[in-house]
Amino acid sequence: MPPTSASTGATASRRPRRGEGQWALGYREPLNKNEENKKNDDGLNVRRRIIDIYSKAGFDSIDPADLRGRLRWYGLYTQRAPGIDGGKTAVLEPEELDDRYFMLRVRIDGGQLSVAQLRAVAEISTAYGRDTADITDRQNVQLHWVRIEDVPAIWEKLEAVGLSTTEACGDTPRVILGCPLAGIAEDEVIDATPEIQQVYDDHIGSALFSNLPRKFKSSIAGCSVHCTNHEINDVAFVGVTGPDGTPGYDLFVGGGLSTNPMFAQRLGAFVRPEQLSEVWAGVCSVFRDYGYRRLRHRARIKFLVKDWGAAKFREVLEKDYLGYALPDGPAPELDPGTRRDHVGVHRQRDGRNYVGFAPRVGRVSGTKLARIADIAEAHGSDRIRTTADQKLVILDVTDDRVDALVDALEAEDLRVRPSTFRRQTMACTGIEYCKLAIVETKARGISLIDELERRLPDFPEPITINLNGCPNSCARIQVADIGLKGQLVTDRATGEQVEGFQVHLGGGMGLNAGFGRKVRGLKTTADDLPDYVERVLRRFLDQKEDGEAFAQWVARAAEADLA
């Protein structure tokens, strides 16, 4: 029960604290429209209406509560109608921003794909999505221009190869991040593939977790370089060697970015592999029952963890949900956080090789995905992986086929040995398709890469550059060396409002985790972006000390040198 006024020292006349909609404290009545819609009907039930009604009667038949709510439970968002500039994003009503087409997110847990699965996604893209495809920074593939009439056929094709869009969006447990090298990396702590599969089988699509306060992002990995970014997930299981010398997982809870960035808190609990699915369900249940449901912008688990602290969260998890105490365990060994993408040619533990390669900012196409499937198959591989940095990896390549595979990928402009800028620039969907966006990102990121490769062809340092179309940080701007938050800015030459970016500098994860530095008034127009980035990178090269990383230089640099 909530604390009484006597226990908190409050006077009888003090106004009682407003309820946050926490189910465990008795607040079951919906406190906003989203919660009301979820109470009226479980989002998972919309699948039958899509198949039986909407796909047959068309877009105009879709109930508004489904259109802007429950369709997300199956990976469907209406995309942004063409021709609406960024200045109108926060002004127009949702129905004025909606196009009659959808973005469709294909869920790829652990980033694991076979050739047949990748071909199926490619064929859906070319047949139903105008040949669009983006590799996301959560290991999914997003398609665009999807009609509601085509969704059942798309599902049939995906499900025939073991893929799904179930809970790819919505207030649900979304895709589970996993290391693309799980089971093959020479230096991994533990192969998390079985645990990812068990969580998926046990809990995804379950009515127990289909009405969470907000989205719930998970990562489960034994990667030695922490490529799934456990620091910014709602729940993360990080591979460690346990107290008895056997591998297991260290548990983190409450990470997330958006407009209130927070790093996950370590609970200090060691989770054995056979416990993981149950512990994952326990954490998700705590969120479901105690998460804040009154205000959408405070409904993520990070706010609950911040208010409770790690010790209380662990206590509630163990006593009320697991029924047993987890042993204390060691913290993971952290890396500097500079490169977590697995790009290049590297040896597997079985003597074969994996080959990681970089499209520009995750932008590919159905045609390109089909070519990747063909290339992998032609060189003896049936395993392709997506990464949490908008990259791809082909596994199981024998020594005698590596060079030919690399040549084939490079011929498709898929760089195995990319520049720093190609390798470490990411961009969200942007105004081209996203209803929340204010500026263009994908095309801007691609042109920025090209410009920086031309201007700084031999730039030697690992630099992350992340472009986001709005404040929500889908592209992780606060933890980038150069994070660019899209907004309208004033063009000094014309005095007009134009697309631009607020600049965050020196963010990162790993040993040097921290959110990017914001310098007062530091903004750039989109057109001036290449000049700005070139300028600040040249100053870094001129002023850096031996072994000094960009984020370390930013922390000590004068504001004038960052402008």
C-alpha cells in the first residue's frame, strides 16, 4: 500500500498524492486515452480484425482506436503523409498526418536470419513495399508503403519461414536484442541464443504482457564488447562468469533515452541460464504492475527504477515475483564503447570466418536484401545477422571464400572495410516516413558520409555520428560522439526557419559512459552540417593528446572550439 500521511510526516491538510495508475496499488481505472483503449480490447485481438475486416474492406474501414493504437501490436504504424513539413508535426491532428500506407516492422529476435528468411523479407519488400527496407538499430527490418489489404499475405509469407511482426511495436515486449555472433565468437562469455528463444517462446504474444504501461526493450547477450548496448535497455542480461565459475548473466534494469535519458541500473544479481526466462518475466511483471500509467511520457520503466532505486526493485522482484533470492554476482567487464558493430572479417571459434559489412545508415532495399541472400548462399553460408548499429553480418565463411565474398559485397556498395564515417554513422527513419519527425535524416546521413569521406579521407579515429529526426532519440543521439537532434533552426543568412540540428557532443557507453554535452545555442542548419562536423573534427585532431578519445577532448575543450 502507498505510505500514509503519518509515515511520511505529512499533515492531514496536505493534498494527497495523485495516483500514477499503478495496478499493484489499486489504480485500475484508465487515466488517459491510451490506457482506456487497451482496457477496452487487448491489442493482440486486432489481428483477427485485420484478416477478417480491414484487409477486405480497406483503409477506411479501420476503427480509429485500432488505426492509431492496436495495429502497433502487430508492427504496423501509419506512415507520414507526403508533403507535410516539419513545422507542422506538433500542430496537426494525427488524422492529418496519417498516410493511407503503413510502415511494417519485421521482428528479428537476436538479429538471426537464414537465407530463406532474408529472401522472404526481400520478396515482401519488392512485392508489397515499393522495394523499401531499412535495417534498424534494434536489429529489425522496416518496410514502407504497405497497404492494409496486403497484410494477411505478408504475414503468411513471413510465418512460413518462422518470422513474425507480433509485438514489434506497441506497449509490449519488443524485439529481444542479441549479439549477432552468439555461439560463434571466440571471446564470448556465453551463447545467449537458447535464452532468447526461450523468452520468445514463453512470453511473446502472451496476454500476460500485452498491456504494459509503455514499450519494453530487452537485450540478452554474452558478447565481450557489449554490442547490444545493455546500458540503455529496459532490461538487460549481460554475460558474466558467476561466483561458482559457470557462465550466466548480470541483470540491469531501467535504461532508456528519449527526452529523459537514463542509464540502466545494475541490480547486482546473478542469473543462471535456466532462470533467465522466469527472471525476465518477473521484471516485466513488476513493470506491468507498478509502472506509471497516468502520463505517457513517464510510463517507461526507467522512471520507476529511478524512484525506487536498484535495491528496492531487486527486493520486490525476488520476494513478490520470483519467490526466491538471486545470488550476488560480478559486474561485466566493460569496453571503452567505441566500436560495437562487428564490421570486417574475423575468425569464428570453429575456424571459419564472419564478415560484417556496412550499408549507409541502414538504408537498403528489397532488391539489395535479395542480393545479400544470394551472395551468402553462393559462398556457403545460410546464416545472416543484423546488428544494433544498422549493419549486417554473414557467418560461416571458409577461408577460401572470404575474398570472393568481400568482393561481391563491395560490388553492391556494402563495405566490409568502411571508413569511420560509413561504419559509425546512424540515422533514424526521419521525416520521409515518420509522423513524429521534424527533419530529414536518412538522405542527410548518406550525404554527410559522402562529404566527410571526401573531405577527411584518412580520418583515423572511431567517431560515432547519430542523426535523429525528433527529440525521441531512436538513433541514440545522447550516447554518440556527435549526436544530432532534428529541429527547425533560424538560417542566419535569410532569417527563415529551416531544417537543422541541436548538437550533443561526447556521449558514449562502456567504460566512459555519459550523455553528450550540450553547449548553449550550439545548432547547425542541415545544409551547414558537413561544414560543422568537419570543423569540429579538425579541431579535435589538432588539439587531442596522445590516446585521447573524442569524448575526453570534448569534456575539456573550450566552448569556442566546439562551435
